[in-house]
Amino acid sequence: MSLRETVELLDQLIAMPTVSADSNMAMIAELAHRLEAAGARTDVMLAPCGTKANLWASIGPDAPGGLLLSGHTDVVPVTDQDWSSDPFQMREADGRLYGRGTCDMKGFIAAAVVMASKVQAQKPVHFAFTYDEEVGCIGAQALIPELQARGLQPKMAVIGEPTGMRVIEGHKGCCEYTTHFTGLEGHGSDPGRGVNAAEYAVRYVTRLMELRGDLMARAPAASRYQPPWTTINIGRVSGGVAHNVIAGKAEVDWEMRPVVQDDAHFVRQSIEAFVETEMLPMMRAIHAQADIRTETIGEIVGLEPMDVNTARDVLMDLLGTNSAELVPFGTEAGLFQQMGMDVVVCGPGHIAQAHKPDEFVAIDQLETCLAMLEPLMTGA
């Protein structure tokens, strides 16, 4: 029964195209309605834009501690992806449920909401469903101070990202930036009379790539991550308007995923020093208004493996495993850990299926998730 209801709810959620650029209000309203019907106390927290919201809900006694089940409502775009069927119309085939968000991460959300009406929690069970995780964990960053102001702090939290129902106790942080270059346009026949923003963007990228080698050498000896060092990725480089015009503007999108916070400081200080002492003096010797400005898109802390972690131990027992793992991808988990909760990441589906055409979650993964949630929520 719970599985059938979960699949039916997931079908509804997939039909709500909550791409990060768009509103998630219809999904939030549906989740709030269902949780209220299960006896939960709900609070819809609007984003500053007014078209998105976080949902906080609590069921069971109004008491300290308890369990938090958390997931993000937004999904990544399907633009230019070659899907076999409508990505926002869930399709079942070969024991799998296909659709954008099935594994990342509406499958977990559907399971958690369905189970809310099935269990009698002895301790508080809280639900946090956030907006804009895919573009910098913006919703969760807005939620944390609200919880702190209200004195709400569950003892342990499960972030239901797709892990194949493996227990994850740690992941790297994720820092995303866009660096803007402003030069001086001119005729391409005399490059020395202008400041080519595209050329300086290339120099900037080259320096970031050099820092990759330094980061490999800084990898902690006992690092369990793969790869074991802090990584830097160049996501987009753009600039200029034509072959024969000195590029007046350029941009570089880049990210790093630090193993430890010291690596993040090292990268930022190194690239800032390169800009201030080498690049800007060269640019401004030709054009005083030339500039390089880095915009922070998001700086999300990692989930640090802890010696004492009640959430990890409870889930390992429920799932019958004797180990917890680390993953390279980022989640909202570190934000909740900073509040003092014991946190793990565990949910149905696999990250390998996320963000791709024909994203899917296996039905047996949802069954395993439901089987875990019932005793977890009852014994919260």
C-alpha cells in the first residue's frame, strides 16, 4: 500500500516542473496539504522573490530533538537533453520509474511524505523541503537561520539524496564562482591598443589549472575521497563578439570542491594575489578602468565525517550494513551539521542517473527506502 501511494505521489510531483529557474509553489502547496492531513504542523517560508518557498513541517510531540528528513524540491533543466519520453510525465518500465527528479530527489520526498501518515512518532519528526539546491543550496541557507531563531534543532538528520540507499557520512564542499573580465575593445589589427578580456580570462584559467597540481600535493594522507584532493573545474569560458574585435568582456564559470576548508582559503588567496599583483597592473597600464571581479555563486560546506554520529549508526543498523561511505558530490547536509545535528545522506536511486536524460529510480530502491523510514520515524 505504501509503495503504491508513493508511486502515485511521485507521479504527481514529476508532473510539476520545478526547474530551479521556475516556481516550486505548486509542489510546496501539495506537500503541505498532505502533511497537514497526516497531522503535521506546517510552515511555508517564502523566498524573497515570492515565487519559491521552503516547507518546514513537524509531526509528533512538540519537543526538543527528534529526526529531520530533508530534500530539495528543485530539479535541473532538461534543455537540449535527448529524452525517450516526456521528462515531466512519469513513465514506468522494467521496474524503473522515469522522469526528471525521480531519483534527484522527489522519490525520497514522496516516500517520506507518504510514511508521515503511516507511523505514530514517539519523538518529533520534522520535514524540510527546500528550493534552489541545484544552484547553490540557496533555500537551505535561508532556512538555517530561521530554525536557529526559533530554537529548532533536531538531534539527527537524513538528507535523502540518491545514494543507492548506501549510508554516506561525508562529502566535499562545493564553491562556485563566475569571474568577470572588463577590458578595452578595439580593432583586431592592433591588439596592443586594447585590453583583451578574453586573453586575460585564458591567463586566469591557466593559473587555476596550475593550482590543481598544488592541490594534489596537499591531499591529506588519510583522505578517503575519490579523488583524494580538492578539485577545480572550469565550467564555461566566454568572451568577445567577432574575429576582428579586441574582446572587451569575458567570463569564466568555475568551481572547486575542497576536501578541507584550508584548501578553499589557499585557492582564493592564490588566485586573488595573481589578479592583484600581475593581471590588473598589466591591464590598467593600458586602460585604467579595466577590471576583474569574481562573483560568488555559492559556497557550500562539506559534510565532515565524525567519530560520533547517531544518525549514521542508526541507519547502518536499519539497513544491515557495517560501513559508511564518502561521496564527491555536494548536498545540503553540511549546513545542518553546522547546526549541531548528527547528519547522514541516504536515499533511493543512484547519482549516476541524476541530471541525465531518462533519469530514473528503481522501484525496489523505493521499497528499501520505505522499509527504512517506518522504524526510523517511529523511533525518532
